[in-house]
Amino acid sequence: MLWPRHCVGCGDWLAGPTDWGIGCPRCTLDWPDLLGVAGPILMKERCRLEFGAVGFRLRGHALLKAQLSEIKYGGNRRLAWRWGHWLGNHVPLPAPENGRVILVPVPLHWRKRAQRGYNQAEWIARGLGSAWGLPVAARALKRTRHDVSLTHLSRASRAETVRELYAAHRVALQHDDHVIVVDDVMTTGATLSACGAAIRAAGGRWLGAAVLALA
């Protein structure tokens, strides 16, 4: 899948041979990216991960907030794919000693998916999978309840609320699969931890998580 290479900030054409650029030098100059060692460290402070990949810090940056809002609520599949591809081209692919690595997006309840028209985490995972050459198991996890919103909950309330909120489909996971859970934003880490617990309960191996942003 190839998209026209325009800056997501100003719309200017991105010159050069790469097909994964997402912002021009002028717009990206002040992006609070977390592509080095700091990002995974901050992720591991919020939940226990063997592997972590994150693009940027969301707090205090209007353009990046607008990008995430367009992905999450605007139904912009193309933008979600581009950001996932961008992340994959900036973060090294983990290489476990045995078994394959698969990407599993954090699922929406089917009612929420019908309301939005798509799952933004799935399209981020598709872009990431394209960059890393990994399969995306979009149906490996399911959300069991619809009437739960995590947006304004505290860390403790989130952890309690997401317990048993997700379940894994055993048939979608092979015995030696190493699973990376993909989402748009990591806040407290409770959602990712709950997805990891569901994967382990189904006999899978939770390797870690990849997100575009830290809230």
C-alpha cells in the first residue's frame, strides 16, 4: 500500500526517495518524539513489558493531538496506516529466538466499531506490519463489554474496570506466537495489560506493545 508523500502538518510534498516520511523538517522540528530509549522506559514504568515501541508524547502538542483525533474519530484509515508505517520505520523489529511475531490491535466492541466504521488500532497495526513485514491478527482479541468508557478514569479505576474486559480467540493464536499489542494511545497501561493477560490466558506469549503516543 503506497500513499502520496505529503506532510501531515502543512501539506507540502515530501521530497526524497523514502515512502515512509510523514512530516517535513519544519513541522517535525518541535515534535516531542520518544523514538529513542526514553519511550520504552516510560512505557515500562506504566505496565510490565518486555518490548515497547512509542512514537511521541501527546501532551501539549496541538498538531499531534489533532492527528490522533482525526485517526480515532474522523475515520481516517489512510492517516492511521501512515502513522503506523512511520513508527515501524523508526523502531527496530524485535526478534525472539523462536516462534513468529504477530501484531494484534486492541479491539473495539462490535457496537463501537459499527458506530465509528472501523478500528483505528487495526489500521495502525496494518501500517506497522507493512513496515516490519509482520502479519496482523485483527480478530485475535475481542472486547466483551460495550458499556464501559475509560476516558476520564483514574489509574486505579482503569485497572479495575478493564479486568476481564478482553478475551482472546485461541484459534487465532499459534502456540509459539509472540504477540505485540497495538493501540493509538497509552495512558496508564491498564488496557495493554488487560489485553496481555487475555493473550496469556489463551496460551499465547505477550511480547509487548506498540503505540503511537503516550498521553
